[in-house]
Amino acid sequence: MSNYWRNYQDFEPVVLTKTKSNNNHTNNKSKTNIHINKPEINEDGDVIIKYYTQEQRNIIISARNAKNLTRKELATKISNTLNEKFIEDIENGKAQFHQKTFNKIKSVLGIK
């Protein structure tokens, strides 16, 4: 029985190569351009991850409620590609802090 499979076995090596693509439309930037940030690194070489403070979150929540906006409406006003989960994560302290994003939210909500 083992000779049966040897007759059908292909013993020639297969070489896989990566071909260059001419797709110039690939872009590594974020579609919304509000999440581009270089991480901060401390003296030990560890990346410092910052989150929205309680004060920043309260400012966003109270301003959003004052304008009678839902999370989904706020996300859409910031960018058409954002969803309400993004705003929910910010308000619940789960999203990483990005100054550009915070400035955009303040701008949309009319906060100085």
C-alpha cells in the first residue's frame, strides 16, 4: 500500500516568491487622521499608554448631553468612519488618549 502513494507523490520542491504589487492606492495612514500618534517611551524603554482622565471624560459626557447628542451622532460628527463604540470607550476610560482626537471632540462639542 505504501508504494501506491509513492507513485502519486510529487517530490519536486515548490518555491514561493512574493511578487511586487503595483497598487499605489495602499495608504498606511488612518482614514480619519485622528489616531496617528507616536508612543511615548520612558527611561526603561517601556511604552507609556495614556488614557482619558476622569475630568476629560466628564467634560465630553456633559457637553454631549448638553447638546442632546447620542454617542453615535457625536461619532458621526467627528468622522463618518467612527462608530458609537469609539465614543463609549472614551467615556468609559477604555480608549487610549490622543490629543488630536480630544481636540476634534472639543471642537465638535464647542468646548474651549
